[in-house]
Amino acid sequence: MIAPDELLSILERILPLIERDSSVLEGWSKTEDGQKVVQFVIQIGKYNTNRTYAVGA
């Protein structure tokens, strides 16, 4: 089992990367291409939800 000190060290290295990635993703999602992808994902979600209700799963 990993020691708490080692786990903390790993998390300290990962967190800045996650914060950087989320800031890049947030900026990209505001572009025209990003908006198209967001709309596509929303439509797929709606389709899957409607399909689930129709099938009765």
C-alpha cells in the first residue's frame, strides 16, 4: 500500500496539470469549434435519454 507522504507528493504533481488542462478546455469551449462540439455532445445526451425512455430500460 502506498504511504500517505508518497500519495500527497503524487497529488501535488497532478493538480497543477489538471488546473492547466481545465483552463485550456474552458477557453477552447468558448471558440466556435468548441461550441459546435458542446452542442453535439448535448444532442447525443438528449438522444440517449429519449432512446432510454422509449426502450424502457
